[in-house]
Amino acid sequence: MNPHIQRLYKLSEKKQRTIIGLMSGTSLDGLDIAVCVISGSGISTQCKVTHFETVAYDDAIKEKILAVFSKEYVDLKYMTLLNPWIGTYHARLVNEQLSRWGIEDKDIDLIASHGQTIYHCPNSFHDLPDFKHGTLQIGDGDHIAIDTGIITLSDFRQKHIAAGFEGAPLAQYGDYYLFAEPNKNTLLLNIGGIANFTFIGKNHTLNDIICSDIGPGNTLMDQYVRKYLNLAYDQNGDLASKGIVCKELLSALTSLDFIIQPMPKTTGPELFNVDLLESIILHKKLKISHHDTLATLNEFTAYCIVDHITKLDVSGTVEVIVSGGGAHNDTLFNKLKDKLSRNFNIVKLDNDGIDTDSKEAVLFAVLANQCVMSESADENTQGQLTFGKISLPL
């Protein structure tokens, strides 16, 4: 038997597994690397993050990705070459970070690599009747496995699509396994490039919970300051706090079809981007400053979050646990606290090393753990899916 396959088989017998979760989101700020010690599986999953770092992408890396990111038409040769290059690059970052931490590769059981999303395309985004949902993440898992010497799971979103879903959001699985409490209403709110939440009501099973994208998180604000102010993001929402909300622009944004569609649904920068914003401003003939534009975009993100949360059918109090880069946007976070009623207790995530920054990488480590530990052979229901393409080292 191939020794790596034998090792993979024996992982299910271990009391705990050490899994690295890798995540690079639509904000393109860098690669999140989380070392997770995980025991159990399913609702019995226990996870502790022992090491975490976000390795920032420099401008050259961002430019390589932006050449194809969320673009309908790209250079196919370039895309073909970029996919293995990103895998090799991510592997190098993992190797360098393990060396800094003094961790040997033999002490890591698995790598769970989300990859870099390039294009997300549910069927609501296209009018091609022969096709359904699609999504593309690059950063080839085989290159990661060979260059690190560690068994790697990747392509997590493809099984979800194959089973008839949209490939996103996948947060509901890890959210449920890690945070469900039978006598408590819990809402996990992630404000990344796109905002999404998982609502776990009292005594909900995995198939009962509501998980959905709900609109832009940071993506419109980030794209705007990148284009017009040469900044990566609006730190703490300071620029937005100096502006005045443009009611006409906000009304146009909140009237977009996606906002009023029922949940669950998915979206991405393919819809919410600077081109959309500029087209609205041009159509409305608005004269609006940078500060006022950012104030309006910040308000729009808050509106999307509050509007969708308050549409939930829930009784009693709900703990809203916030993660993602938007949790650091003080202007946005304070708006959410002001706009949500007292029935919603809003806090920032901080639990055994799973915090606002590490959570998404952790969730994919949990999916990798579920892939090797799941005892279910029935993959016909959403609650019993396993995820990940397995790549073995040489």
C-alpha cells in the first residue's frame, strides 16, 4: 500500500489530528495559515488553533491575481500557468511559516487548502441554459502536496455544486460543528469581501440551519479605496466616518435584485464591484466626494446585514458572533450594534484561538477533518456531504 494512503487511513484512528487550514479570500490581503488540533467529528468536533498568521500578499502577487480576478474574459494561457504557480507559492508560504514556528512537516497530518477564488458563478449570474452553478478556485493542491510533503485536500466547493448546491457558502458545516448549542440561538456573521451568516436556532440540526450570502462585506469599500485612494482598505472605517451618507446612492444600491432575493443565495465581486458603483453614480448624475461615497458604502454593508438578520423567524435572544476583516471596521461594527435590537447580542469571535481573522481558515481545516472522519456513505443530503480532493505527496 502507498505509505501516504496508509497514513491517510490511519488518521481516522488518531485521537486528534493536526491540520493546517489555508484561506485566501476575495479581499486579496494575503494567505491565512491556521494550525488546528482537531478531535472528534461532526457535532463532536473540538478544535484549538495553536498557531496562526496572515502572510500578506505584496503588490506583485496581487497584480498577478487581479489580472484574472472576477473577470469575464481572461488570457487562458495565463490562467493555466497561474493555477500551478499559486499552488507552488502557497506551499512556499506554508513551508516558511512552519520553519518560523519550529514545526516539522511530519507533525502535520493534513493541509486543507481553499485556494484563491477567481470567479463564482451561480446560475443567477448567467443565461446559459445548458449550465448550472460554477465556481473556480486556483492554487493546485497537487503542487501544495508535493512541495510541502503533506497530504493536501483542496477543491472543497466542487462537491457542494455536484450535489446540487451553489458551492457557497460552506461556512455552515464548520459553524454548526463548532458553535451549535442546543438551547441557544447563535448567528455566525462573517464580514469578508462578501458578508454571509449561519443562523443556528435552538435544537436545529445541520439541515435546519440557514446559511447565506447577504451582500457586500468589504469588497465595494476595498475596491473603491484601491482605485481612487491607492489604499488597501479603509482602516477602522475612519474615512467612512468622515462622510455623509448619500441617500440617493444608498437607495439605488439597496434596490438591487440580489438584495431582495430570498435566502439562501450566493454572490461575489462579480456583481458587487466598482464598475457597478460607477454606473449608478453616472446614471444618477451624482456629485459625491470620496468620504461620502465610503460613508454610503459602509452604510450599505450595514443595511444588507441588518436587513437579512431581521428577516429571520426567531424568538428569544440571539448571540451574533462576528468574524472577518469587517469586524475590525469600527464604523461598521458600531453601526451594527446600534441598528440591531436588544434581542441581538453582538460580539467579536474569540474562542480557543478561533478568532475574527483565523475563522475561515479553521473552517476548511474542519471540513478536511470531516472528510477523513465521516462514517456516512450517503452524500445525497446537505448534512452528510464530505468535501475535498485528496492530493498525495510523492
